Amino acid sequence: MGSDALVDGVFAINKPCGYSSAQIIRECQKHFNVSAMFKPMIVARQMKAMDDVGGVSIKKRQRVAGKVASVKMGHGGTLDPLATGILILGMGSGTKSLPQFLHCTKTYEATILFGASTDSYDRCGRVLTKRPYDHITKEAVQEALASFRGKQKQMPPLYSALKMNGKPLYEYAREGKPIPREIESRDVEALEIELIDWFEPVTHSFRWPTEEAEAVERNIAEQFWRLKKVQETGRTLTPEEKLEDDQAVAAHESFKRKFEQRQDELIKDEPRKRRRTTTPEPGRASMHGALGDFPQPRLSNKGLNLVQSPPDASTPPPWIDEGPAACKIRLTVTSGYYVRSFCHDLGAKLGSAAFMVELCRTRQNDFVLGGVNTLEFGDLAEGQEVWAPKLAGMLDRWNTKSKETAATSEKPTPSLEEKDKPLSLEELEKLAGSQHQVKACDEEQARKHEPVSKRASSSDPDPKETKAPSRPASPQDAVAEKTGCE
């Protein structure tokens, strides 16, 4: 892999709650870019980039160098800000291997709270509905899980990033616009679903969100769930349901016109600000061709604190009785599976409502939480003395494994001499499958290699009719002869 083999490869990191996948990459780059482990590689790339542009101004050369002043990284599939656990990351040429992780099995542990549903299907959304929950028991949940195992078609959550008619689904919800008639479902499979923990009422501190959805949001949610049921059952809309949808469209258009009018009144054009020119800082090289100081890549804070903190245990619950039960379920699923939708659908299956409180991805492909190839996010803050040796070992193991896989997958092509070489007894035994067949085929092949005179003398036919073999028997001939010996 060259001199950069140490800094190329794939590893996993234990993502904390509240960070987007892109923010995790930026946090890693912030620590990696200035480390002794990666800085030599970055400087070499910058020098090469500056040499490639040739004799131009120092500012332009430094701008070119600044574009490669960061470790090249990518991820093998996003992990939601609310979720924690395995996030696969690729570095350098290792990013080319990331697509293989987009279509692999994953294992999650989801914590579910019953009695209410939210617009996001998790604790960060606003409450859409509240349903009775006293009848939900551990045994009822275990029985309901059976219907979710195996292959099925799954509808995306209302606030998922899927697009319909070129528009994200959540935009329909945010704008109060009726969603399309057809909602594309996914073919997914739950290989394993297991109830691993049960929380009786008053034994947990999970809470429903305090903010409730507005009428327009509840309306779009009801449309979504109704269309979902229609598609699953094949039932057509009743005239009353169609009238409700038409009224919702008219109400939305009226709301949209008023909203756009208010926006027009608030718009104020401002003159475009001119960009200030800065003088070179003292000590910065200004001579043409000098290296100078490389501009450091700017690290965005976008993506931090995307998830609100869960309510404190001392927060009064939003119910007056003992409250609902909760549970934790482990799922091993195929790519594209929406755990949120499963949590929501489980509540509906039980004649109630539910949403996801916590989610942890414990495995993706061969990367497992707490494994030797998974870096703890907290190690970054401890400094390169802590994370660098661990990361070097992870990348080394990945490269070693990749080389072994490539070696076993490459089968050498036999030469012409090897193709024409007579089969050995061991090769014939492998082809024939039994000692009796090997013996018969071996005798037949041995007869072929006898001198012509010997074969002619050992039989009565006229020697003129006996033909000498043009070449030794090939493996293909042996296979054909084996078939004839059976």
C-alpha cells in the first residue's frame, strides 16, 4: 500500500449521543491533522500539491496546499444523532472499502416507551397521540415480536430522509402539505428479535416529551398512517376520507399563501459586503516559491448538540398513575431497516402507542462494540498518546486482513505446460471421488502413455491402425476419461 500504509484503512468508533456522523469525522480530523502520526503524511501531500501547480503566487500555492491539509475520511453508513455505538470510518485509501458496509447486517439495542407516539418516532419529537397502556405486559410484547421476525415490507418514518417526488418526506410534514398517495416501502428482514430487558412502571425514569404537536402536524400524521394502512391492506379510501384529504389540501394552500405574504413583508435587501483584503502576517513567507505556514482547515461546529438531553429523573412524569412500562429489544436486521418504525409499529400492534427512547448499534459487519477494532470516542480527548497506538493497531490489522483476503481470492492461472501435464494419482483421486474409480482411470491413462510398439504387440489389431498420442493427456481429458470409467 506504499509508505502511507500505516494511515490507510478502516476502523470503528463508539459514537456518543448528540453527534451526527459528519461531526464525528470532523472531530477525528481535528485531532488527527495535528498529530505526529498523520502530520508527516499531510505535509508530504501539501508539498506535492504545491509542486504540481508550478510557478504561481505563494498565496495560490498555499490555497492548494490547504485543500489537502486534512486527513481524508469517510463513513460506512450514517448513524443517527440520537443513536450511539458503532460508526465505521475509513481513512485514506481505506475509504474505497466503505461501500461494502452499506449492505451488511447490523445489530441494535432499542429502548421503547409505551403509551404515546411522536412525529419523529423517538423522544426528540412532539407528542402526536396518547393511548392506553395498562394492558401491555412482558408476555404480550414477547408474543407480538413474532410478527416482526423474518422478511417484510416496512414503511419509512414520517421524518425520515427519504424523498417522494424529489422532496424529503419530512418536508411534507413540516409544511403541513399532504403527502403523495403512494408511499414507497422497503423490503427488509429482521433476522433476530429478542426482548432483553423489561422495565415495569415506576422502575424507570423514561418520560414522554413535554411538547405536543400542533393540529396541522397531527393531521399529516393521521394521513400518513391511514395511507400506510390502505397500502398494507389494499383498501381504497372512503368518500369521507377522500373529502378530508381534499379539505386538507385546500387548508394548506390557504395557509401557504398567507405565510408567503408575511415573508414578503419581512424581506429586506442589504448591500453585498465587500471582502476585506488582509496583509501578510509578520513572519509569513512572502517570497515566490517559499513554503510558509500552511492554512489550517476550518472545523465546523455544525452537528453538535443535535439531540436534547433526556428529562431528569426528578422531573414529574406526565401521567397521574404509575405510568407505562418500557422495554429493551435487540434486533439483528438487514440494511435499510428502520428501528424507529419498528418501535412505532410495535406500539400499534399492542393496541397502544410507542416511541424509541434510546438506540445503540452494537455491531455492523465484523465491527463490534468494545472490540479490538473499535476506538472509544473519549480516547480522542485523552491525547494522541492514548489513541494513536490503538488506532495504529486497528489500521495494521485491517491492512493485514485485506492482504490475506486478496491473496486467497487470487487463483493463479495454470501455464500451458501445467495444462498438458498428466494428472497425478492424488489429482485423479480428487476428481473421481473413490479409490475404485481412480484405479480404473489411472490404468486407462497409463495405457495411453505406453509406447506404440508395446500397445500394438499386446493386442491383435493391425499396427497400421494404431495411432500414437499427439501429446500427454490434459486434466480435461482425464475428467472425460473419468466419466467413461464410471
